[in-house]
Amino acid sequence: MFRRRFTTALIIILGAAAFFYFYNKYRIAPNLDVEHLNLKYADGLPYNTNNLRGKTVFVNYWATWCGQCLQEMPSIEAAYNQTDHEKVVFLMVTDDKPEKIKAFLESHPYPMQFVYIDQRLQEVGINTLPTTYIFDEKGSELFNHVGVLDWSDPGIIALLR
């Protein structure tokens, strides 16, 4: 009787520990500083992160193969269209190869800035796609979200403005 209760309690404890581990790894956005990433445009030219200073920055980590990423892109475009491009930068960051990004943009001509990193997204802490951050003009994180969101929501637009 004691052995059965002990085994049950141990299974519950291990299950809870595994749940919290995987939840933290895959559903909580890590602390990131986009200015220290080595970003490049699809043509291979480096992206100058100094251009982000003094602006609100929307950073979306995505991939061409990610269905949820593609699902939320129209709402990101809608948010982009409702903001002042002199004050707000929309960066779409992926680890896909430049050829895939170019092909994607040919069939989906979104106006946001699309860049890539040479590292795997997991190497910089992104374990779930899409993952999105909003930074203020000073570079402080205002908001982050893992998963799909309607970025054209009036509350989000107000945050971006």
C-alpha cells in the first residue's frame, strides 16, 4: 500500500516538474536584446541595428514553414499600416536561408523588414514560433508573446504608437 502511494506521488511530482520545465522552455519568451544579433537582409547585406535606436521596435521570430507564423502575418501587416514608420520598426527575423526568404517575399510582398540570422533560432533562445517582442525607444522590453496574436488589436496599436 505504501509503495503504491509513494509511486503515485513520485509520478505526480515528476510529471509536474516536466510540465513546468517544458512550459518555461517553449511558452515563455526568453530575455533577448535584438541589437546584439548579427542580422542580415535576404541579399546578404548586414542589417544595421543602430537604426533601431530611438524607435519602437516590433520583432517577430518566424519561419517560412511555420503555419501559425504565416497565419498572423496579415495582422502584423495591418499593425504596420496603422503606425508611423519613422517611429516604429517592424523586424521579421528568421533563421531560414536567404533563398527561402526571397521566394517567400516574391509570393507574399509584405512591407515589413525581413532579416535573417546565421544561427539557429534555438541558439538565441527562441524555441517556439512565432515569438514576438515590442521594445520601446530606449530598448526596454514592453511586451512579449509566444504564439499567434491579432497584432491589429487596438490595444497593441496603442502600445506601438
